[in-house]
Amino acid sequence: MSNQPFGRGGGRGRGRGRGRGQGGGTQWNSSPVFSRLGTASSQGAGSNGGFNSPAGSVPFGGASMVGQNSGPVQVSIKGSHGKPEPSLLKFLDTKVGRPVNMSNINYRGEIMYANVPSMEIAQELLKLSGIRFYGEKLTFQIKTHPVKFGTSAAGHGGCSDSASVRDRLIALLQTRADPQSNALDLSALTQDNIIRDMGVESLQDSKVFEAILVLAAQLYPDVATVNLANNGLSSLRPVANLGVHFPKLRNLSLMNNNIRDLRELNCLSASGSKVPLSNLCELILQGNPASEAECQRADGGASYVEKVQQRFPTINMLDMNPVTPRAQPGQPAGNSSVQEAPQTLPFPTAQSFSEDQSINELAVAFLAGFFKLYDENRGGLADIYDQGALFSLMVDTTGPTSEFARTNPGSQKRVDFTTYIRISRNLARVKSHQKRIHALVVGKAAVVQTIAQLPPTFHPVQDAQRFSFDAWRIDVNGALQGAAAVTVHGEFTEQQSRNVISFDRSFMLVPAPPGSAAAAMGSPCVVTNDQLTIRRYNGFHSWLPAETQTVGSGPSPALNLTPEQQEMARALQEQTGMNAEWTLKCLESYSWNFHQAMSEFPQVRGTLPPEAFQ
């Protein structure tokens, strides 16, 4: 590389199951769970008339009551809370086509309960689920076990018998189950009137949760989502049997509890449970002392993700942030069968992409000069940043996932990102609007000063295979000619720690004004926007043409396609489902006339062999 930083150079350098589980064999009155819980007497609602239907036969209050039309039927309406009641009743009369005649209207939380004269009217209301009223979607349920209101404990003997406890918990669950999403909301239970009336002050008593989970599993066997937020849980022992009761559980929230040690998770994982949550895809621990402490570590939460995934290798979302799963649901970590299905690309993969030769030359010249200044003279960067330039940095603390990284010592090495995390604007982690604004560096002077505080680096630009870039022209409202976007992927070495770090960097560039400092030093452009992302070393093999020309088991046609032809092939393969080989055959047979190929494909589809779609 020449001494002039901007000397021109040539070349180019990422649910849920439904069904009706059966549990008709359960004998409710012999359940020891409710007998034990019944010893905690309290005041509140009494029996709701028994539990006559087999547990689990009608999950989520399903409408298996067709034909039963002997009297009033209770329905629940979700989505009407806070809306004018007379308007709602008139609205429902209109939609059903006759007076609904609701009576005994009560509310529990945001759910309205009312009686209608017959099962026929209840069924008509059920058909209206999803309709909008005052902009809110209404959801109707027929209550197979009516929720009781205004019942005194007097005359029912308090809560001392197990049937009364069972009835109360059934009423609780009926207000908290979502039949359309197979979800169960068990959050903030101590604030629920039913739990309060039972005299339960703390949910650390495993008998309470055991009773709730036993009932829920019988009534709603296909639950895939459970919300246990805001229950003050310091131990997870009370809910250790979640995997037993809900084998299809995929989403679990433990938000805003009092869990102080991640080892509490062991009772839900393979390390401490005979029936772990092997299908878990999403876990929320945010708002617990343990997760807060982990995220404050110098590694920015990387060890936190690893500790959780050691217990739940199938999760792909942690605290509402995406993570890379180590295994697929129902399969152990490290199982080779969890790899993604092989895919053959319809054209060779190029290391870099430029819209045309002139934009390629601009990108090569700019990047070579920029990284020379960045490594050797960061103060000199002031000449190539626009006066109102923007800069942001994002630290990706998730572990590298490429095949190369799994065996490369440099990729597995712990990296101290503390210096970077202080100014990181990772929007997946920085939730505060004020912090997001503060982390955006505005103005040339501030940008150069911020960059100068980052660790000294060395970019191996002399080894072109370690870098990949894309460059294209952009139209800024038609007002600025020659603007370009350049995104580069590569690596740098920290001079002091010798850590090798992978990065992505996106620049928005405009032509250097004649006579400017940038033009004087040979830079073809100045930077208006600079966004830098860093992560642990992930290698560079993924963009090498020799290794990525084909992805999967079959060979990809080694054709020299133009960018336009590549786009045609991609679009045709996506819309027809043909494999790479037959996609190209199709386009070639129509002389690369995409519209003709698409219009005639329905007529020729039946003549194609099965292997065209494999």
C-alpha cells in the first residue's frame, strides 16, 4: 500500500400445536393436591356447582355444548373493557340479528361475564370472535364452568374442603386462559381477587402452584405459552413440574420476579429435572436480580446467554432478544440432525458486489485510505468526515456460529468489550430512548474524538480475502449526485490485547467537494454516516467463492451471470419452487425473458419431472 492513504487501486477486494388432549380418566375428588391445599381455610366464593365434565375434554372452554339449550349460558367477552356497555349490547344485537338479552353482567379484570338466554345465542356470539368494537378485537368464550360472582363463603364452610378450592381455581384459570394462542397468564397471582379471597399471601408455597398447574394441565393440555411474571418468586421449586404438566411449552416468562441465582433454572432443565422443558424457544428473565447482574458484566451479557443456553439449548429468544439456538426443540444439543437443510444456490457466490466498475473503484480507494488513517492517524480522519457526520457503534455479544468459529481458538476466546460497550448503541439491548439518543455521536469533532478513544487497531487490508464489501449508488431525494453506500465486512486486531475481532461497517458517502481537505489528500468522498458493529471473531470463509459457490449436497451451475440474471433466477426459484438447475434451464429456454417464463410456467409445470423440485 502506498504512503498516500487514498491512492487509487484497482481490483475489488438471521409454534405452537393445537389439539384436544384427553384426560377423562382423572378422578377429581380423590386428588391429594386439593385436599392438602384445602387445609388453608380462607374467605371467598363457594362452590360453583361441581366439576361434572371429564377434565381436558373441552380445552379452553371449547364449544362441545351444542345441543344443550336448557337455560341461561354464561359467556365471557375480552376486549370490551372500558367501552360503553349500552353501545356494546346494541352492537351485539345488530351483529347477531336479534336481541341478545344479556343479564348478570360482571367484570373480572378486563373480562366481561354475562348470561345469555340460550346456547343458540351463545354459539352466535362465539362466531363473532375477532370482530372489532371501538377499534378493539372482541374474543368470546362459552364458559363450560360458569364463573361465580357475589357469592359469600358463608354457608359453604369456608375453603376447607378440596371441592371448594378446586372450583375457585377453575374460576381463576377460566379468566386467564387464551384459547386462540394456547396461552396461560399466571402473572401477578397475588393481586387476583380469587387468590386473595383464598387467603394466599405468598406463592412460595409450592402447594398453591401445584394445585393450579394440575388443574391447568387437565383443562388446557395444549398450552404452549405460560406467563409467570410478577409473582415474587425467589425459587422455581414451586413450578418445577412445568415440563410434566405442559410438554408442549415453548414460551415462558419469569419476568420481574426475585430470582437471584441462575442455578434456580436447573429444576426446569435437563440438569435437574427428569422432564425438562425440551421444546422451550423463548425465555424471559428480565427484571430478576440474577439477569440484571449478568448483563452488567464486562462481557456485555455474553456469559449470561451461554449460561442460559447450557440449560435450555433450544431457545432462540432470550429477554426478547434473538439468540442462536444450539439445538432444535425436542432434540439434544450437538445433534447433527439439527443442521439446516442443504440449499443449492442458483448462481455462484461472489466475494463482493459493486453496482458497476466506477463505484467499485471508488469503494476500493476509499476503504484503503480510511483504514490506513484509522490504524495509523485517527486525528487525520477529521478531513474525511462531513461537518454534520453521524457515528454509532454496536457490540454484538452473542457467540459466533459459523462452522469455522466452532473450532477456532480465536473465536472461542473471551473478549473484553468493556471499552466498546460504554458507547454501544445496540438497540436490542439499549431500551431507554434517552440512552439511544446519547449513544448517537453527532458532528465531525465528536465523531473523531469518540473514535480516538477506542483501542488501537490493525486492519490486514493487504490480504483481500479477509474482507468483503458491497457498494452501490443511492439517491438522496434526487438532490445529491454521486452519493454512495458502502458496507464492508472484515476483521481487525487490537494492537495491545492482540484480540482478533470481526466487524461490519456501513458508510454513507458523498463526493468530496473540490478544494476540500478530503480532496486534497486524495479521498474521492467524505463520510456522512458511519455505523460500526463488532463481534467475536467469526472468520472470513463464508464469503470465499471457492467454498460458497455451492451450498448443500448438489453442484450449483458455475455460470457467469449478470446481476440482472442473478435477480431473475432468485425470483423465479422463489416463486416456482424449482431447484437451481431447473430454474436456470427454464430461463435459458425462454432466452432470459422472465415474464414469459413466469406466464407459461403453469402450463409446463405438469410436464416437469419430480427432480425439478427437489
